[in-house]
Amino acid sequence: MSNQYEVLGKAPGPEELKKLASGDSHVTIKKLSAGYGKMEILHDFDLFVNKAQSLCLIGPNGAGKSTILHSIYGFTNIFSGQIEIEGKEITNLTPAEKLKSCGIAYILQDNSVFPDMTVEENLLMGGFIKENTDESYQEAERIFEKYERLRNRRNQPAKVLSGGERRLLEISRALVMKPSVLLVDEPSIGLEPRYIDMVFEILRDLQENEKKTIILVEQNANRIRISIRSNSNCW
């Protein structure tokens, strides 16, 4: 039976989300109220995502989808509620602390590569908070071995990459820290259809074969319905 859940008009409640997680929750949000400055965007928000599960948030602009990702990573003001990773509360940790100690990586919606730096230099920037730089180089080599598109351009400036290759570099840069949770904001935005397919194949591989927990925001609802597999939820 598919573990996909699609909702038209009404989001699942806490009990339905717990059933979808179908086990010990990897990422848990309880009664979270959060926003920017004094403006509260999320009100008593709950979320449960299991290990190696993929959850896609779909909705119109301004619905608060990206705010959920921002809150998990530490970019918003938290007014009440809590966020947990494998039962450990992380609500008030900084983004750097969440990346280093909790394995949470954020992949931005906007083009965030450094165009005049080489592909390899961009990749190594993902490990900027590592104390042991050798580990960053080792992980970068593993990524180059996995993704031929990047390997073939490792010494070229990132500005020569196609839109899809830049998105691959952004995803790969987040992988240098070997995160267990990926927060992905609008992975298909601005991409040609052929590159959208590539990006979703990469994300699916990271979930299914590398057991990453993925929470993503996406406007392309039809493409998500095609891409998601048995351990993915969409609402």
C-alpha cells in the first residue's frame, strides 16, 4: 500500500501525520508558533516525519511553506512550541549548531553558488564549519565519484554550469557535512523540464539509497506526484 498522502483543501492533522510517519519520528514539530519579527506566520503547527521519509509541502505563495523550513533550521522567531530531532529538542539552536551537531542541512531556493569559484571550491564551502578539513576533501571526492556532471567540471568556474548542474552543486555542497535531514526549498524553480527530472531523481536517490530524511517545498505539484515513491508524503 502506498504511503503517499495527498490532500485537497485540508491538511492532515497531528494524528494523521503520526500514522504517516509509521514509526519513530525523525523530525517532530509540536504546537509551533513562529514568524519574522513580531509577525506570527505559523500557529500551533505540528509535523512528524520518519527516518528516510520524504515529505513535500505544496501550497500557494504566502501559505507559510518556506517558513516551516526556516523554523526548523533556525531562521525565524519561535514564539512557542518545540522542534525535535530523534527526540532531542533543538528549538533554540543556531543554524550552525543544527548543521554540525544535528545533521540538518538547508538547500536554498535562490541561486547560491559562487560563480567565480571553481566547482570544487564551491563544494568545499559546504564543510566550512568542519574542524577537520581533510574530511571535507574526502566527502568532496565521494561526491565527485558519484556525480560525473560535477567531476567533469571540478576545476571550472561555477558560472559555466547549466541551471540543473548548479542545482546539483547546491545539493551536493550540503552533502559535504553528511547531513541526515535535508530541507529543500523549491528545487525546480527556474529550471528547464529536463533538469527538473534530473533534480528529482537525485533527491529520490538520496532518500532511497542514502536514507536521507527530506522535507521540501515545491510549487510543481504535478511533477511531485510523478516523482514521489512509496515512502513519500505530499500535502
